Amino acid sequence: MKNDREKEIVKTSVVGIVANVFLVAFKAFVGFLAGSVAIIMDAVNNLTDALSSVITIVGTKLAGKRPDKKHPYGYGRIEYLTSTLIAALILFAGGMAIYESVGSIVEHFRDGAMPSFEIYSIVIVAAAIAVKVGIGLFFRRKGGAIDSDALKASGTDALFDSVLSTATLVGVLVAKFAGVYLEGYLGILIGAFILKSGVGVMKEALSSMIGERFDKEYVAALKADINAVEGVRGCYDLILNGYGHDRNVGSVHVTVADDLTARQIQTIERNIALMAYEKYHTIMTVGVYAENLSDENSRRIFETVLNAVRHHPHVLQIHGFYADEATRAISFDLVISFDDPDPEETIRLVREETAAANEGYAVYVQYDRDFSLSE
């Protein structure tokens, strides 16, 4: 499955390289003949697209390397680095477009230079737009089919380029039939849009490298499957880390009855780990909470905890509750929202309010961060 995905990414990227190289040749030829900086810069943009496809191929190959002692989680995150390099190329192309366009405007005001266009050049530019639209749709369809963010981003970028190329074509027609100079201004506009696209790609790549929250639909489905494992009464503290496409490492706590044997608990843990690996490609570590709300005193204590929590809107969840009558100890975990300006203070207040309502008991509160609960 992984090899098939890698082959599809490479094949699609090769198609993009070939198509963009042809576009570079056509646009550069027309641009130099017509003296059009906008068309030349459009050709440079297509060249960066071709280079981006080359980087995508290299990155995909490197990301597919097997884990080793130095990198036990594999090399999947190289895909994020690939996106960063592509963003740098896009930003370079945008900067060059603006630089050359400003020079063209200066030249026009100095000696009145105007680009000249023949009908064949207009036809070539129009044909190039059609090719770019085809590339964009092809990349997006392939990217969606194999869940490749790199291909989907390349497809969106290609469609965006076709819009910018259309703007260039408008400038060509205006210059030929109305004698109005727009080339440099269109070049600056194209450069600005290229820079905007590059910044967007860079932000997305850096965000992935830092570590993003998984999609809520994915998290909800995984939690539902964990809760469906026999013996599980609830799952909490789900933490997921991505190491490339379909390469995740995670941990979760589950609540079970407090009278289970070690063998029964081990069976539950193994069933969860096997399901997570086979269905979600996730290496899962499972922790266990013992549930003891079966007696009246435990239920009374739990109610006092709930009363304390209700006064604090930044508390998203309470779990892992256990009241140990033998040691006179109460323990539970609180999930605190990232919006809480002082989560430690919230925990202190909940601890004090719980202790006040349960004289003689020691209260222990574990601070859990909101890794997977928020919308």
C-alpha cells in the first residue's frame, strides 16, 4: 500500500515536470521575442513548479526509508521539509517577478518601451493556460485519491497559476490592441500573488513540523473504536503524534472495572493496540484507570468533585477518578483548555474545594492538556 502510494506520487510528479518544462520553453520563447517581462516571469514560475515536482519526488523517496536505530520512527517527516523547500522556491520566484517587473516599469517610463506581440504568441499563451488548468485538476484528483497533501497543494497552486496566466494574457491583448502598457504592473501583481502562495505553503509546512492537532473526525472515530473494545468503560488522554503519512505514535488511558485481573487487563490493552495499528496505522501505548463508583461513599465524593469543577469553565473534562478509603486519598485528572490563562491556579482551586468538601482526605489532581478534545 505504501509503495503504491509512493509510485503514484512519483508518476504524477513526473507528469508535472514534463508539462511544466514544455510550458517554460514555450513561455520563455514567446516572452523573449515579445519583450514581455510578465510572460518571462510566468515562465520562471513554471520552472519553479517543475523544480517543486523534483523535490517532491526526492522527498517522497527519502520519506519512504525504513526506520533505523538513529530514527526509530522512520523518515516520514521529511515530507514536511520537502514542503518547506518548495515554499522557499515559490517565495524566490515571487521576489524575482517583482524585481524584474519594477525594472520593466522604470524602462518603460525612461524610453517608452512597449512589448510587441504576434498572434501566434497570444495563441501559445492561451494554450499554456489550458495546459496549466489540466495539470492542476490532475494533481488535485491524484492527491485526493492517495491522500497526498503535497500533490493537492501543487494542484491548487497550478490552478492559481492559470488565473495569473490569464491576467498576463489580458495584458498581452491590451498592449496589442489598445497600446496601453500593463506588463510591469501585471508582473508585480503576479509576483505578489506568488509570494502570498509561498507564505501560505511555508506556514502550513512549519505548522506540520511543529505538530498539529489531528482532525476531529479522525480522533472521534479512533475513540469510538477504543470504547467498543470489550471491557473498556471510557477512553481519555488520547495523544497522537504524526511521523508522515499513516505513521503515528500515540498513547491513551482507558477506564476498566477495578476488580479485573492482570490477565484480563492485558487482553484489553493488546486488543486496543492491535486495533489501532491495523486500522489507524498507530503504535498505541495503553494506560489503565480503575473505576470505583460502585459504593455510595465513592459516588458521594465524586459528586463533590463535580460540584467543584462546575465553577471553572476552562475545565473540559474530569476522568480517572478513584477514592481510596484505605489511604483516605482522592485522585483524578482534569483536562484544562488552552484558553485558561492560569491552569495551575484552576487546579489548585479545584483541589482546595474538593478537600474542603471531604475533610480528612488527601486530594491529588493530575493536569492533562487539551490534546484531542477541542473542536
